[in-house]
Amino acid sequence: MSQSVTNNADKNYITPAGLQRLRDELRFLLTRERPAVTQVVAWAAGNGDRSENADYQYGKRRLRQIDRRIHFLTKRIDAAEVVDPETPRSGRASTQVFFGATVCYADPTGTEHVVSIVGVDEVDLERNHISWVSPLARALMRSGPGDTVLLRAPGSTQELEILNVRYERIPVASFTEPPGAEAAPKNR
């Protein structure tokens, strides 16, 4: 019998809001989207020859996609290790960069940037939410205000100066039903 070794790449660190978004999507798929697509497939199957029935063929393909997404979400939720950025920290942990930190840093030109370090399922570049496994987050980890870190990117290396590290609520976009979902109300 072999033992699996858990390393950081296997961990699914996530904020409470990020976990809620995954749960909301899973609930939507299980209670609304999958049943709606199943109804369409059952209706299409009753229309005769399935080999030339586009509704049936599309519906079956869509069910496989939904089932794969349900499986993926279930695994991500089961592996989730929730880290709340609002949890009070003491000592160096309150001023050093770890998962959940919001970091203000300056690039070599002196331009200031602010990023929040979140889980891989929460990345939102429009909100400056970066994954904890991204090259930028890895360069910032364990540093604090006044530290200079090296960001190694393909073809370049940059020195970044850490200006500020905060731990606060990180707003994560809520799950919204995708346009065109079978369970979405149809415009009449």
C-alpha cells in the first residue's frame, strides 16, 4: 500500500468567500442546470432517432460537461483549506506576506501596485487578485515592508520593494449563472 505525500502544490488554499463561490456554483449545477439539461435530453430522446437528433446529442454532451465540472468542484471543495485574511495575526505573521495578504509594492520605475494573494480558484486580474502559486506571489512571500525581492520572469528579472502588507477582507465576485444556462429563465 503506497502513501501519498501532500505538498504545497496539492493544497487548495482558499478564502471563505472563494469557497462560498465554489459551493454556490456546485449547488446551481446540481439543483438547477443538471436537472434542466436532463429534462431536455429526456424530451429529445422521446422524439425518435437519437443518432440524428441534435437536441439529444447536444444535451448528452452538455451533461458530460456538467458532470465533469461537478466532479472538479467537489474535489476542489473537499481539498479546500480555508484561510481567512481577516483572522488577527500577531508578530511577524502580521507584517509578512503570506496567503491572504494585500501587498503594496513598487516596481523598478517607482510605480506602486497593490495585489491580494488568493487561491487558484479565486484569481481575478481585474481586481488584482493573484494566485498564491504565481511567480509574483512566490517572489513576495515571507517578505515585509522595506524588503526588496526579486521577481524572475521569462526574459527579465525585476527588483520589487515591499511598501505595505495588510490582512483584510478580500472581496471575491459572487457566482453568477452563466448566460445561456439551461436553468436560466428564458426571455419570452
